[in-house]
Amino acid sequence: MAAFVAKQMVGSKLNAVKGAVGNEEEGTSEDKDAADEEEQERLEALREAEERRKEKHRKMEEEREKMRQEIRDKYGIKKKEEVQQEDPFADMEGSSLNRKRKTPAELAAEAEAEDQDEFTKLKNSLETQVNELKTTIEGKCNLQ
């Protein structure tokens, strides 16, 4: 298989050189079709090789995990839960500020407190405006 891939790679380069040296009138659509077909075969061979490589590595990782599990069972070690994947900031532990990241619950509580602050500010501003209107109306109207 490796010989086929090597032949395809070198052969396509040799054909390109032959086309440049020879008469350009000889380059027909049949030659172009053949070159396209060869290129497709080469790409297919590369895809197959990549799939085989991925399958090989997947099997190797399965074997490694099996060995890891045997070691865990032998020594009574518990497997770590995949909690780290849930926390998107887990890899940021060594940040320059060394500050603890806030949980989503803490962020939600802060947002709610901020909203309450905005509502209280709005409420206070409305109350002051109403009191100002009362004083201006009372100043203009004389109740007897």
C-alpha cells in the first residue's frame, strides 16, 4: 500500500514535468481526465490511511484504559469523575491573579442583587420626583 501511495505521489510529479518539457499540443483532455482520476485515487488512499491510523489509535487507547482500570482495581484506586469537563474555567487555575472563579449560582445571585439595586434606585428616584411634584403643587395651590 505504501508503494502505491509513493508511486502515486511521484508519478503525478513526473507527469507534470513531462507535460512541461514536451509539446503542449499533446496535452489532451484524456490526459487531464487521467490525471484527475489519479489524483482522486491518491486522495482516497490518503483518506483510507488516515482512517486506519485513527482506528489503530482508538484501539490502543481502549487497551490503555483497560490496563488503567486493572491497575485501579488491583490497588483500590477510585477513578476520578469527569467534573473538570463541566467547569470551563478549570484549566485557568494558574491564572496570574490566582482568583477563585465564581460559580454560575454565584453569578446569578450577583446579577439578581444588581437588578434589585437598579430597582431600588429607580424606586427612590420616582419617590423623590413624586415628592417634588407634591411640593410644587402644594405651593401653587392654597388649601384653606
